Amino acid sequence: MAKVKYYYDPEKLAFLKIRPKKFKYLRNVFLFILSSAIFGILGLFILINTNILQTPKEKVQEREIAEFKTNYLLLNKKLDLLAEVLNEIEVRDNDIYRAYFNTAPIPEEQRKSGLGGINRYRAFAGLTNEKILVTTNEKMDVLSKQIAIQSESLDDIIELAKGKEAFLASIPAIQPVKNEDLKRMASGYGYRSDPFTKIKKFHAGMDFSAETGTPVYATGDGKVIRANNQLSGYGNLIEIDHGYGYLTRYAHLYKYNTKQGQSVKRGDIIGYIGSTGRSSGPHLHYEVHYQGNVVNPLNYYYGDISAKEFELLSQEANQENQSLD
């Protein structure tokens, strides 16, 4: 109950009730309603922005959102690590693998080129964690493109390696006669005394002296393009085209173990030593040709002899003795 206030009226010599003015009363009522509304709105705002009124479902959703955010941050760190690893592979690809196979490296601008497209990530616009979502998806897209380019590059490297393997297998790289089968290495490449005329002339190959019937081996992979005695002075002759500009000749054979058109592998027995054609005794005359020019076979024995054996062979081959053909 409101407290009643009085005042003393000297004219009436009595205490009278104080009656408030109507305007003041309305003002007080308005101020009360206004202050109540302000406090109500403030209280509602506080309640909305705190966990006091959260339902159990909302609390679960909040935890899930926090977990998703953490997982996205962890995923970004993993993507950064993958990017570092991929960059290392790209460096090795350009500086080692492609350098080894003498092929041009993939330009950096090609590896790092943009993905194109306008507003590629507009689906994430307006979402609470838009920045994290866009950053993560950007990294994934860039990595996917880099991986695709690197995968294609590795496919190219594999094909280059296969070609390199075929090239290495085709180069003449072993002696055509085994050391244990040799009587001696009779004559080397260069000017030698002719066994018939005794005049020095250029000897285009190396002579390996051995008994008739000693196996002769293909010195590299290739295709037999000649197995006949139609080249003057060579007797029974085998020619192998190894590709890549290489050709080898095996002359004065006793008999053949292959035929024209046949493919052979390094180490295959292709014939047997004899003394056919212009020959002064059983031996193999062996020649190596590169790009149409005859070259010293001594430089092509690295595949099956040691450094010491090569030194001894070199000493014998460089003696200015008499050839056997």
C-alpha cells in the first residue's frame, strides 16, 4: 500500500493529504514501463548469448561444431605436410630423374598454375567457418592437380627408363669370345701387318684366336641382318643391327647358330669360330660400327671384364703385331 503524505495548512489549521499531479503520475508510470522493458531486453540478450537456456541437443551440436573446426585445422596441417613432401618429389623429378634421362623438366608455372573458375567456393559463402572451409578445399584442389601432373610425369619417367634399359641392353658391351676359351687376343684395332702381303694396313676390328668350334656370343641385343658369306674376305659372316646407330660383325665363322631376321639377346651363342674367307688360322674377327663408322671394339668390353683384365687386354690389343686376316 502506497504511503500517504500530508502537509500542514495554516489557514485551515489542519493536516491535509498531498495529492500528486496527474502529469507527474503518468511520467512515473512511463519511466517504470521503460526501465522494465530495457531490463527485460538486456536480460533476454544475455540469456540468448549464454549457455543457460541451451537445450541438450544444442549443446551436442555445439560440441560437434567445435570438433569439426578442430578436425579442419588438423587437416590443414596434414595438407601442408603433404604439400612439402610433394614439393620434394617434384624437385627430385626435375633435378634427378629427368636430368638422368636428359629430358626437359616440367616448368614451375605448369606445376603451380591456377585452377580457374569464378567463385569456385561460393557454396561456403555465409557459413560460420567459411574461411576454414575455403582454405582447406583450396589446398586439396591444388594438391590434387599437382599430384595428377606428377603422376603423368612419373609415367613418362617409366617409359624413359624402359627406353634407357633397352638402349643399355643393345649397346655392345661384352667380349664375343669368353676369356677361358681364348688361346690369345691375336690382334687389335688399328694399323697391323697383313698376314699375306706383310704390308701394314688398317685393321678394322679385333682378332680373337681360339679353336675351331669355340662359341661366339652376341655382344648386345639386336636383330641379325646378315648370316652369309657374301661379303668379300669375311668368310661366313654375321651382322647384328643393335639399333641406336650400333652394328657388330662376326667374321670367319665355322658355322652359324642363328639366321637372318632373328632377334638375339646379349650373351646368345650366334655361331662358332672357324677360318673361312681370308684367314690365316682359326679366329674371330670382330668389328663394332657406330653411326656408319668403324670404332675400336676395345671401348665396348665394360660389361664382363674387370679393370685388371681390361688393362691386360688393352696392352695386347695395342701391340703392333700381325693380324690373322
